[in-house]
Amino acid sequence: MLDEFFRIVSASSAGLMAVIIYIFVTNTLFNSRFIILTAWILAIVLVFLGRIIIRKIHDFLVAKYDFGIDKLLVIGNDKVTQNFLDAINDDPGLGLRMVKRTHVLDIAQIREAVASLEIDQILLGELNNSVEKVLDLLDLCQEKQISFKFIPNLFQTKTANLQISTIGAIPVIELKKSALDGWGRIIKRTLDILLAVILLIVFSPIMAIIAIAVKLDSEGPVIYRNLRVGQKGNFKALKFRSFYLKYCVGEEYPSHPEAVVYEAKLAKEQSLRKGPVFKVGNDPRRTKVGRFLEKWTLDELPQFWNVLKGEMSLTGPRPHMPVQVANYEKHHKKVFNIKPGITGLAQISGRSDLEFDEEAKLDIYYLENWSLGMDFKIMLKTPFVALFGRHKS
């Protein structure tokens, strides 16, 4: 639904620009330019509402009367294929109905099912089939004009970002680390700098009030420098101090050894999730102001300075402490191919309620499928998650 909204905004904006260009070229006079702005807003709102109504009607007709469904033949008996079937059963509005499932790729059996059941789509699960059998299946789909889909294996999912070049008439395929390689990285960095400057100016009054509140609430510095691991090694992430000074961990804080021991104890006894990255519920180390800041994610506002310094990005995987990163599994370390972010796909998808493995999967998905549109969606959704989502303890 969010993707559709952004497409409507883009289309409406393009239409608005066409109108503005026409007015400029023809030198047409308008009594009020407010009319154009109103038309743009109304176009977005009304088209979006119309889409919602149509979608609801469509979902109702599909779920109740099988209106416009595609009959699906599924090949596969593995867990991934079953998860796919569970997903289409949970969402009837997708318009897919499995009418037959076979565990093996038997062309004769599939050909018979296609003829008798009027199959519209064939899905090939993650199976170890010979190339010859898969090609025969593709030929059958083309012959009968049936849509063919398949669930990729592990290697295929890791080859999403490819660049094909030719060297001496020999095609060479380069597997890129991220969609951010090249111009994407330059665009993202430029956007980070511009928005970080704007946001620092906008939030400066709030940050000043928070700084005074932190100073009055408890002894210690206003800013807490916490060692984290980023794309190019360790750096100090800036936060408003939410802990009592004696619990602050780091070489510049007086009670470093005791604080580390106590933190390890809390992580073992009170962590809300499994994995290398712990999350302590009702953390006793927090000050009164600190609890408020952590709940509404206001403690992270100083990290806009980390963005300006190039240590972080506005969007990306959350940075974690070296002691936590030391317990990463091999595939978790892929997140270091990009800069960590103040917010990210994992933060808007469940925040601290997610298990670490789920967080890592979302971060890797973001890394492999990055787009400028995805960054804007994450940034626009973040305030709503902070205000109305589940808050951190």
C-alpha cells in the first residue's frame, strides 16, 4: 500500500510539473497559484482513496467468489515452498489458488494437469532438478502460454546486483556487493549531508531543551559517546546520555570496569531477545529523563553529527558494539558493506521486538535492494513508528 501511495505521489507530481511547464510556455495567467497546489493535493488524496476502495472490492470478490483468480500448480516439497503456500493462503487478495501440488518435476504428469485443470501459473520450488527437466518445463509453459515462476536458491538470491561487461568479446559478470556501488553511493551521501544539515537546524531548539534536561536530571556529560562498529571500523556514536554516569561504558568514563561487568550481567539475565545483540527491558541504569528519551528515540538526535562526519547514514543497519559484533555469524557481517544508519528497514519493521536474525535479514535485504525511493519511505515512516509504534522499554 505504501509503494502504491508513492507511485501516486510521483505521477501526480509529474502531472503538476507538466501543468507548470505549460503555464510558463504559454504565458497563461492564473488568478491564484493556490489552485494548482490544491489540485495536486486533491489528486493524490482522491486517487489514493479510490485505489483503496477498488482494492477492498477486489479482495472481497476474490476471497468470496474466486473472481479473477489464477489457478496455480506448485512443484516442490521443501520448507520454502510450504512457506510460500502459507503466504498465499493467508492473503486471498493475491488472487492465487493452488489447484494441484506435485513433489517431483514430472513433465508428463504436469502436462496432464495443465490440460485438465486449466492451469494459469506454475511455480517451481527450490528443488535439485536437472537443467533438461527445467528447460522442458519452460518449453511447456511457453507452448501453453502459462506464467512460470520459481523460488530462487541461495546462490540466486545473492546474485541480485549484477553488472555485465565485455572484455575481448567475452562476457564477464561482476557480482556487486550492493546496489549502492557507483552513483548510488554518491547520491546517498549527498542526500545524507543535505538532510542532516536541515534536520540539525530544525531540531536544534528541541536538542537544546533536551541538553538542559539531561544536565539538570543527573551528574555527567550531556553527550554519551558509545563505541560502535561501522563500515570502516570503530567509531563513537553520539547520543544524549540516558544512563547514570557510573553505568556508562567506555574508556572516557570513570567506572568503566564495573559498568562492563554489570552490563554483561543484565544482558545475560534480562535480555528481551536472543542472539549477539541484547536488549534490556526496564533498564535500571536509565535516568528519569533517559527513560523518556529512549522511549521516544530522542536520545539519537545527536547522531546527525555522525552523519555529517561520514561515519553513519540517515538510513541503514543499526551499528552495534564491538563486543556484540564479535559474536556475529559469518553471514551477519555482510551489513558492513554499507554505512550504519540512524534508522533503517529493521527499525520500521519491529524495532527491538525483532530477534537479531530477523533484523539482520532485513538489513541484508535493504543492502541488496537499495533504492532512493526505499530510503525516502523509511525516513517518512520512521516518525510514525516512533510516535505510534511499539516503544522501547
